[in-house]
Amino acid sequence: MADFFSKRFGKNVWITRHARESMLHRNVDADTLERLIEEGEIKRRDEVSLWVFMHIQGRADNLICAAMVEQAAVIVKTVMINWELEDET
């Protein structure tokens, strides 16, 4: 069973064990992750791999980022803090 359904992506979202451990270690709860996925800025690496990131007010460890794969469902592979968007020039 999926962890939740993303209205933004129109797909079920699955959170890997590694992502759950990253969330716990980085103090990111499920509500914050869902908000991140639904409202964050998207940076695509290719057709299936992407990062969703946003600044969360009240946190000192921003940007918060979810590395994900989008296919039939959205898979959250890991969650990061203090993330930096790399400029592709």
C-alpha cells in the first residue's frame, strides 16, 4: 500500500526504507515530506529522476530536498537537508 497519493503528480507515493531513515535522522516528519512533494520546486535530472526542494520556515537546515523517481508511482529515495541546487552551465 502506498504511503500517500500526490495530487500534484497524480500518482501514489512510496517512501523507501532509506528515505524513512534519512527523515528520522534529519527530523523531517511525514507531513513535511508531503508538503515538500506537493508544493516544492522541481528540478529534473532526466525523464524519471528528480529533486523536489523548498525552504521550510522555522528550520535552520534549509533547503530540504527529496530525491525521487517518477514512473508508475513516485518513489522517494532519500531526504536531505542543507541541500544546494547545482547550476548546470
